[in-house]
Amino acid sequence: MYTHILIASDGSALAGKGLDAGLALAAALGARATLVTASDPWQAMMAAEPSGMGLGAELREEQRRERERQAQAIIAEARERAGRAGVELDAVYVPEQPADEAILQTAANVGADLVVMASHGHRGLRKLLLNSQTQSVVTRGHLPVLVVR
């Protein structure tokens, strides 16, 4: 049925449910599994004066290092869970790209045939304000998406 499952995670407890579901499905099907995690693009509030630009560069580099550290922690935990599930897990970190774009691009790059991701299931105004990454992957992508709540 599915031979390569892409599992999206931001490291949250809810994403952990999606990770576990994706790993269980991969184990049951004997499918390959790849984890993708991403960090949003840098958004600096730059001061109009030159000294603000230097500070902005320092903050950007500090944020880049912190996001890299967080991504490596997400990957390490995912690999630990995959080991317990008996699944070999590849991992991809996509820096400074919105999650929905990173998921869709990575799915195409690795040849995934299913995306597994978690969603809070927000509705109405709250959904609009939170800009659902899951909805974007479902509507913009061309692969089946298993949504875990």
C-alpha cells in the first residue's frame, strides 16, 4: 500500500502522537519512514539606524543556532521512538521555511507516498488566525495525508 511515509513533527506533544502513529503504520506496512521538521523564516524587526542592523545579525545567528539545536533534539527523540517501534528513520531539517512548504517539498524530494501529521482541529476564527499548516498540506499537496488528532 504505502512504501515511504513522511512524518512531520514540530516536537510538540501533539506532533508526538502523529509521530507514533506514522511509525506504527510504517512498522505494520514494512514502509520506509522519513521525519521532517522545519523552522520558520527569520523575521527581524530592524531599527532604522546602522547599529540595529548589527544587533539584528547577532540575534539572527543566535536564533539560527537555537533552532538547529531544537531540530536536532526533535530528530534524536524521533529516532529513539523509531528504534522502539522497530523502524529505521531518516530525518530532514528544513531551516527558515514555513512548515507546510517544507513538508510538501520534502515529500517530493524523498519520494514519499503518504504524509502523516498532527492537527489541533481548530475551527472557525481560531483556525483562520492560526493559519493551519495541516490544511495547507492537505489542500496544496498531491499526496494522501493522514491527520492525527
